[in-house]
Amino acid sequence: MEKIYSRSDVLLDANMGYCPGCLHGVIAKIVAEVIEELGIRDDTIAVLPIGCGALISSVLDTDAIIALHGRAPAVATGLKRTATEKFIFAYQGDGDLASIGLAEIMHAANRGENFPVLFVNNGIFGMTGGQMAPTTLIGQKATTAKSGRTPLEGYPMHMCEIISTLKAPVYIERCSLDSPQHILAAKKAIKKAFMNEIEGKGFSFIELLSNCPTNWSMSPQKSLEYMREHTIAEFPLGVYRDETAKED
Ligand SMILES: Cc1ncc(C[n+]2csc(CCOP(=O)(O)OP(=O)(O)O)c2C)c(N)n1
């Protein structure tokens, strides 16, 4: 019988601890597959956030460091500039990146640091119990916006578009994790972003639209439907910058 799938060796045989239906686990899986395909496991240091993303350290069989809240791009900058032979990537939630860490991501992107950032946009502060994030949709409920976000709390922040105003980043793409087809596209984008670092091309930013069934108070299936109907409508998928395409 032909073997058509095996679990990546870069995934430890451990429990991730995620809530049922949470897509952080899917990201851990595709990141592990990309690391295995590129043969960079022994060189990799994952720079993880404060938030549910930090839990991927329990399954990802690479070195990892958990940065202070929002500071992953600053920690990744220090690591990459001093240990240039290492493969560094940052992984951040939307509370971590677009709220407390907004300055760090903007300046790392503006400097064109040679590492990719994976930005997991689930529209909410997951780990702390569902507070509103900068990316929460208008009308979307949160513990700090009981009747749904209104413009009084500002509008959802579009990080790909904001980072696209900077000159230095070489690759910016927004993907979604709501379907197998979109997950495959996300894996391709992550692989390209990782390759950009290996080839010394500079800063890549991959936004991954995700879910939080627990804090959205929805079943996993309903949360995927919500993503398709509302999240993707607010945050259009696609490539926002690809300087590497011009070079190739
Ligand atoms: C300096 C600091 N402020 C606040 C917190 C509390 N805190 C922990 S995780 C988190 C937000 C996480 O949300 P997000 O980044 O969207 O990630 P998610 O858990 O949804 O994946 C906050 C505010 C903290 N740990 N440190």
C-alpha cells in the first residue's frame, strides 16, 4: 500500500492543550511540515508570543523562546542579528502584535529584518478570556464589548495593509485557515516566507485568519462559517506585496 501521509517528525508526541476546534494547532502542523521540508529543524528558533500561540512550544520540536507580550519582533531581531546562521521566525496573536506590540512589529518591518512573522488574527484576546482585540469586527461580541464592537472602540485594524505602506518588507500575504484549500495556500505562503529568510531576502509578513470557538461562543463548525461570512469579508485574502516575484 502506498503511504500518502505521515505526521511530521518536527511534531512531538504531546498534547497541545488547545480548545476543541482551535486553529492554532493547524498552524503548528503546517509550520512543522515546512520546517521538515526545508530541513531546518536543528537551526530553528521559534520566537513565540504571550497568548495561546505560546502553546505550540509543547509540540514543535525546535528551539523556542517566549518573548514578553508583543515583543517577539524585537527578540527575533536580536537573535537574527547575532546568530545569523540560525533560522528565526516570530509567531504572534492579534492582541500581542496589533495592540501591546504595535510599535515592535512596525519598526521590525520598517527595518526590513531578515525573518518572517506569522500573525494569527482570531479577532479576540483568546488566552485571557475573550477581550476585544484591535482586529475584532464591528458587531462582534467580546467580554469588553458585550453588545458587539462599535466605532466608539475604533475599527478593525488591517495589518497587511498597514505594513504595506512601508518600503522595506519584501513579502506580505493574508491567508485563511477555514478550509483545507485555504490551509494548503497558507502552508505555501509560510514556506515562501521561510525561504525568503534562508535566501536573505528580508522581512515577510503572513497574516493567518483564524478562529476562537471558545471565546466566540460557537461550535468549531459555526466558527468556520463565521470566518467565511464575516472575517474574510472584512480582511480580504491575497498577496499585498511580493518583491521577490520581481527578482525571480
Ligand atoms: C504585559 C502584559 N500585559 C497583559 C498580559 C495578559 N495577556 C496574556 S495573553 C494576552 C492576549 C492574547 O491575545 P492574542 O495575542 O490575540 O492571542 P490569542 O491568545 O488569541 O492567540 C494578554 C492581554 C500579559 N501577559 N502581559
